Amino acid sequence: MPLPAPFQSLRLPVIAAPMFIVSTPDLVIAQVRSGIVGSFPALNARPASQLDEWLHRITEETRGCGAPFAVNMIVHKTNPRLEEDLKVLEKWKVPLVITSLGANAEVNAAVHGWGGIAMHDVIDNSFARKAMEKGADGLIAVAAGAGGHAGPQSPFALMQEIRDWFDGPLALSGSIACGRSILAAQAMGADFAYIGTPWIATAEANAVEGYKQAIVEGHASDIVYSNLFTGVHGNYLRPSIVAAGMDPDNLPEGDKSQMNFGSGGNMDAKAWKDIWGAGQGIGAIHAVEPVADRVAALLAQYQAAKDELRARSGIG
């Protein structure tokens, strides 16, 4: 199935994942100007009136770029800004809306009304089917190892089950941090790699230096999977959990009934800010660098991986 027009001029088949606190206009603009889809969570704009300012700036500063930008909407019932934020997205006719934590037919219909594309992130095949029933245009398969909220399933299993019936736009998330992994995602049936953690260690990311350095110095073994912090399972950096005075190997179970995404999580703002999300792919990140340099490196690795695959297979 041909990809929608906004995706047809990407320099690299990558959608940058929206990250709590980290993704702001500086990062999104740099991503789009580098030829990939840039994104941010609507809830990062605080107060709510700032969302209009952000979208104005991003729209103006990415005008004429070959890649679109996206806004992530938390559609969980505890998000009190959903309706208000959706009106702001409609004003700016945001080209791509990524919904999370509950497929919503009304949101999808609104996005279609202004000519936008709606993609929903899912952690298993049943959620994928529900999302399409609610009118989503595409899916983001969030597999094991993804930063922040993540599912437990192998990307092989998840992609296989979804592609068995779905031929629309599909992105894969989970430990993708180098060009070789982007190609692997495509080999599994994805149209795009959905990448988050590598952008934390960039000059444009809204992250403290300690967070950026923890990404550079970390490895997969430094990632802890827990539902304590939001009520939803996700991956977090071990050093940040230790710094918060907790034992990462003996974390209590979170309480799903206490999920509250009105402020990004179920902890007070300072505590949540100090627990750092990251995916298992951090071992591929060796320096803090500008977004443009990271995209250029990913592109070079991606092309090299394709050349190597052709050489190994004997395909011309």
C-alpha cells in the first residue's frame, strides 16, 4: 500500500518518538530539517496556552521541509487537556497526530477532518485491531526494549501478527539506535523505525546534562522495566532510580487505578522529572551531538547495512 504523501520525501525512514519533557520545538525543528519526522507530546507545552506558540513556531520554521512534524496526544481519560489541545492542533492543521493510551474514534475523526493522519501506538495485536476499528490510519508497534512506556513482546512476534492482516503505515519501536536496526525494522515489515532514546543525547534535546551523559555511558543492562512510576510498564535508567533513593531490583508494583496523565505521570512533577526513561538500545550511543550529525550517521550506517546485505546475499 503506498505511503501517504507526507511520508514520501523523508531522507531516512524514521519517526522521532515524542518524549516527556525532552521533546520541545528546538528538537522537533532540528529533526524535521534533517529529513525525518519530528514530534513532541502536547502535554510538554505548559501552560496549555504555550501549545499554540509552539505550533506556530514549528510550522513556520519547518515550512518547505520534506518531512512533516507530529504531535502526540494522550487520549487516556485522565488527560484534562485533550479537547482543548485538539482544537489547537486543528487550528494549525497538524499533519500527523500520534495517539497513545487509548484509541479514540472522535480524535481520529477530528484529525481526518483537517486532512491529517492519525497513528496509534500499540503493544500487542489486539490493541492494533481496536485502533484500526476506531479509525486510525497507521500503527506504531511498541515492542520490548523501547524507551518509556513499552510492551513486553518481541518485535518479531508483534510485527508478524500485525502484518498478517494490516497493510497500512506501520512503524516499529524498541531498541532502534543505529542504521542497521532501521534496515532490520524494514525487513520485519515496518515502513518506519520509531526512534526515541538517541535524541536525548543531542544538543537540541531538553534534557539535563546528567541525563544525556547517562545515555552515552549506559548499556542495555542499565535499563529497568517497571510500572511503578505511571501505572503503565516502561523502561527507565537504573542510575536515575538509584539517585531517587530506590532499589531498582526491588521496585514495588505500580497501581493502574492511580494512572493520571494530567501532569505526565502519577508522581509529583519534580520526582517524575528525575526518573529518566530510556530504551535498551543505548549501547549504540557514544556521544552527545547535534541532531543533524546523528541523522547523518544513521543514514550512513543504514546505507552501509544495505550494501553489506547485498554483498552477503549476492544480490546486485
